[in-house]
Amino acid sequence: MSDRKKITLPYLFQKVQDKEPISWLTCYDYPTAYLQEQAGVEMILVGDSLGMTMLGYDSTLPVTMDDMIRHASAVRRGAPTAFVVGDMPYMTYQPSNELAVKNAGRFMAEAGCDAIKLEGGVAMAPRIKAIVDAGIPAIGHLGLTPQSVAALGGFRLQGKSASLAKKIADDAKALQDAGAFAILLELVPDRLCKLITEQAEDCIIMSLGSGPDAHGQLLIYHDMFGLYPKFKPKMAKVFGNAGEVILNGLKKYVSEVKSVTFPAAENYFGMPDNEYDELVKLTKK
Ligand code: KIV
């Protein structure tokens, strides 16, 4: 395990003060969380994107709280010092403040998360306020919000015109006023992200495909390593093609099984002659 101290809210705000961008990645399982912790990733999002990247659904909508708790708990076990954020799935907070607080509480109590994230602007500000009033740190998510992808017209840049950008800026203000300690801006123009970051007060602005001028960056782990077969968002950078490495390994495995070059002597265990002779006697019909 790493000897890093636990990442806390004061740590994150200190990074903002120091003008040192914060690193944030999605993660859904124990071994990947372990690697992210070793690499020094500061924040981890257990995103409901796991519905697509891990469970193979076409959208994030079918993901349940129980799915999220199982994955978030595994991530917490692999990354004990990272600041772990649980992403609230579709319809686990939209219907009422009570439901939102109950499900946000599950992330904290059952999975050991440090905060939750939910999607939406002005309309979801009361949910953020209720969650924060219950003592749970909350992050808002604006711009391209995958749970509303049908209403937004697909996975595309949001807030392109001045009037649409103004609406996102107003949403950001409402979330800050409601007590969100951070806001994720996904796929909005860089200048809008910069403006919201400059105007933010006591709120950490994070960018996913929204340019370099936020307080930190988020990437989807599966996009950065070529692990999601259906598509790669244009804005994602591939830091290594793990998908290709694994595929080549799998092909080699199949070929070695067929050619009986696997297993080799070092991949299995023998038995002494005397034990084997005895075994043959014992099993003789
Ligand atoms: O679920 C997720 O991973 C997210 C990102 C798209 C920001 O919400």
C-alpha cells in the first residue's frame, strides 16, 4: 500500500490555493483502485458510467444503488487514501430530497465514500442542499450529463452559444449557493469553464473535456487505456493501449492452448513416483 496520507477536503482546497491541478479518474474495481492509489491519483469517481464500461449496458440508466455500493466498496478497499466519490445513479435522487439523502448516506455508510456526485443544475440545487445539510459533501455535474443524454441530443458539446453557456453558469452558481464543494463541467467550451472557475467562490471546478483552466481534470479510465470497445470520445487522450495489449495476450493464450505450449512445466505440479504408484493401486477397479 502507499504511504500517502488520506486525501481530505482541506487537502483539495489547499491544492486550489497552491494552483496545483487536482487529478481525478473514474474507477470501478479493486485492482484498478490499487494501481491508481500507487500512481498518486488524488480523487476517484466511482461513476455510474460503470453501467456501460463494466456491465455493458447502452446507457447509465439501468444502474442501481446496489451496483454502485458493490463497486464503490471494492474501490475503497483498493485505494484507502484516495478521495472517493460515489456517483448517484438515475432516479436515486431526482424524485425527492428524502430519497437523495438516504441514497447519499448509503455511499458514505456502506461503501466508505468521501463524497457523492449528482447531475443537474438549478432544479437539483435543493437535493444538493439537503445532502450537504445532512453532513455529506456533494459535487454537482453540469454540461454533458449522461443521465439526460436523450434530452441533450446525444454525447455532444454543451453551452456553445452565449445564452446556453449563461444557463450553465447560472446552474453552477445555484449549485455553489446550495453548498456543493465542487462542480464537474463535462464537455463545455474551454472559455466557459475558465469563466466559471474564475468566478467560483469556495468551490472546486473540475474539467472533463472542458479545457485546462479548471482546478483539476477528470478522465474516464476506460477511455484513457482503450478499454471500452464501443467508442472513444474525441476529447479523451489514450495514455496507453491496454485493450490492445490484453487482446494480443488473449490471442496468444488461445493459440498456446491449441498448440499445447501452455501449460509448460513451470505452470503445474508433479507427483512423486511412489505416491503415484500407490494412487494407481487405490483407484484400480
Ligand atoms: O459516471 C461517470 O463516470 C460520470 C462521468 C461521465 C463524469 O459521471
